[in-house]
Amino acid sequence: METINPLEKPIFIVGVGRSGTTLLQSMINAHPEITITPETHFIRLFIGKPGIEKHIRSGKVVAMMQADPSLNRVEYARDVLAGHPIKSRQDLITYYKKILQIHAEQKQLNRIGEKDPKVIEYLRTLKEIFPDAKVIHVMRDPRDVSLSRTKADWSSNRPFITQPLTHQLQITLGRRIGPELFGDNYYEIRYEHLVSDTQAELKKICSFIEVPFNPEMMNYAQKANEVVKGKELAWKENVFKPVMRDNVNKWKKALSKRQVIAIETICKEAFNALGYERSIPSHELGLSGRVYRWYYNLMLFAASSLYQTRFN
């Protein structure tokens, strides 16, 4: 195995939450040349967090890191922090790189990565930290994503309208700035393709991340406990099972007509650019459906304006 710096071309898996990022994380982690850390959220909660400098100056950032449950999924995170003073944002970046480096060394592997769906909103920060990162953007039918998000512990209590809004805003942002920032180091994959023709899709991903395909990737469930920890088990149990080829179009039996109208109105990127098919043609909406569509378009306009202010 060729020896390279694990931080030279780290792999980052991003996408709207509940799009299949954990499944792909487990599959790539099962490759004998690659290790993927548990989900630390460190880029978005610390390095890329607005106003983090204030917490650094006050000295509170260390306590925040010590108490953070996501970061502490990495067993040695606190030990590294004890010997690594945080006096600047650059110190946070150095600390994060050290965590990844140690993880790779402990596994005796020279390829490292992390999965955090929400880093789709922090690609500029990722580019700053790792200019040559390999970014894999997982995409899924927004109706199945929205349905899944109503069941996950971390998103089930949110108003339903926030689910398609999140999908549209995040996927549009990622597809716009991902190629702009990373060029050929940005790759898109659809969840539906991954579960229907798994080996073929994994071979394409291996080509992208520059490793040979290994059949062990198909046995990902045996090593899923390396990347899924603690409370995550409550909503990520499927990653311990074989590929669920029928885990598509679940929305058809579970979403109301109004919910479908909301998603098919708001998630324009998925339906207009990615080719997912709308189930309700405009001429079948009726008066109430047209009113709903007008309302959801208004909601999207308002949300987009606020979102662009923060992430553009």
C-alpha cells in the first residue's frame, strides 16, 4: 500500500440529512485502505461557527469542546485537547487535523475521512482547511428525505415545512459552490442508484477517491459500529442491515397530498435539475392546491433570502 499523508486528500461525505450519507460512510469505512471517523460536527460547531473567536478569547471554547457529545465520539479527543491550547481559530484547525491524523495512525491507514451532512453549508470552510479534499454529495428524492426527517430524533419535532425548505436550500447551495470550489474533487451520487446497483456505484466512488474497489465495502454492516455511536443508534439502525433495495418511494404511502404539494413545489432543484418526477401535475392541483403552491413559493422566497444572506 502506497504511503501518503492522510490529510492530503481527505474524504468528506455531505448532503441533506437523511439522504443516505451514513450508509455511504459505512461502506467507505469498510474499505481496508480507508478509515472514516465518527461524526464530530467539528467544522460547523467550532471552526466554521459564526462568532467562534469570541468564545476563543473568553476561554470558553475549551469547555465547549470538552462538553460536546459529537466531538467526544472520538475517544481520544479530550486527551489531544489537554495538550493543545486553543488561542486562535487556526489552533482549532490544527487540533481538528491532529484528531484526523491520530485516527488514521491508530487504524494504521493512510486515507481518512469524515461524514457530516451539514458541511454542505460549510464547503468554503472545508476548502480553507483541506484545499484538496474529496467531496461526495449524496442526494435523494426529497419526498423520502422529508418523510425520514419526520422520524429522526433530531428533526422530528420541527414543522413539516422546514423539511423541504432545508432540502432545497442545502442541495442548491452544495451543487452551486461544490463544483466551483473543488472542481473535479466534487462528486455527486444518488441514494436510489447506490441501493439499486451498489457495487457499480461503489466502483465509481472508488475511482473518484483514487483507491481500487474492494468487495469488503459490501460487508459494511460488520464495521458500522465504528462510525455510528451512542444516541445515533436510535435513527441509524438500518446501517447494521444489508442494503435495503426497497427503501425508496416510501413517501407514496406515508405523505398527505398537501405534504407532497409542499415538497414538489419547494424542492425545485430536485425536480427541475435532477430529474425526480413530480407526482401531481399542475392541472390536477385544483383551487386549494394552487393556493398551497402559491403559499409554499412565498415561503421559499423568504427562506432563500435569509439563507443566502448567511451562506453566500
